[in-house]
Amino acid sequence: MEFTIPLLKLDFVPPPIAIMVVRPRIPEYTIQDAKLNVDGLNLNLMISSTLENRNKHIFLRSENGGSANVYYNHFLFSRQLLEPFNLAAQEKNIDTMSFFTTIPENKLSLQHQIQKEMQNNTFKLKIETNFKLKARWASLHYAFVLHGRCNLQMSSNGSPIKKRCSNMIRI
């Protein structure tokens, strides 16, 4: 018999009291702050992000860390691997990431487009993160992948004007 907790599939039926006590919630990945520096063909993006375990009784562990990708108009700017971590119940993991990229000289039109969008405050970046997490509550263990997607709109001075993040898990 299969039982479903919102976004979790289990191969057994847990006691109703356990579900009422635990009420599992999706961890939340958000971007707190960002700073973009554009210098000719070089782009440097600093991101301060938070991964929060919103569960009161569930311990989370990431053995392999995670990965973060920065995209601009479907063009992969930079990729970074993240360190493994543990999150106790209701704990936050604050991380600062630095992405650096150089625009290839054969993509000078991309550089002009970026400069134009920066002047008009319409420069948009997409940050995608993936974390393979293991959750533990008492003797119940399960694994899932947390996908975090954030859209940033940057101003001409390199600070974010708008930011929107969404999270999804895959068992």
C-alpha cells in the first residue's frame, strides 16, 4: 500500500499520530542578497543565499553538497559545486557564493545586450540549485532532491531590484 504526504510518497502507512506530530515541510531555498559587477568581458556575481529546514522534528543531511548554475537567456554563465552540510530541525544554512565568468570574444553581441539591459534595469538572471538531501525522523529515513529556482532582476549599480524563488522536491 502506498501513502502520500504532500509531495512525499511512502511505501507504508505511517501512524496518523506521526503525521500529525511531524507535518513534514519542504526545505526553503532563498536568495537574501546579490551583487553583480560587470567589467568589460568579465562578470562577477556574489550571492548570499539561505537554505532553511522548516521542520520541527526532521534532521536533514546533504552528503554530496549540491550544485548551483547561473543562466542568462538560456546561456550558462557559471556553475559551482556546494559543500556538504547538515541541518538540524528549524536551522538555516547561510552560504555566500561567488560566480565569475568571462564572455567569449565571439559573443560580443551578448556583451552589448548585457550592457544595454544593465542601463535599463532589465538585466535578468536565473539561478538554479539542486541539493540531494536525506531526511531523518526517529527511525524513518527518506531521500529527495530539492530544486531551487530563483529569478533576479538587477539594477544598473548591480543590486537586485526584484527576486523570486520557488522550491520543488523530487523523490
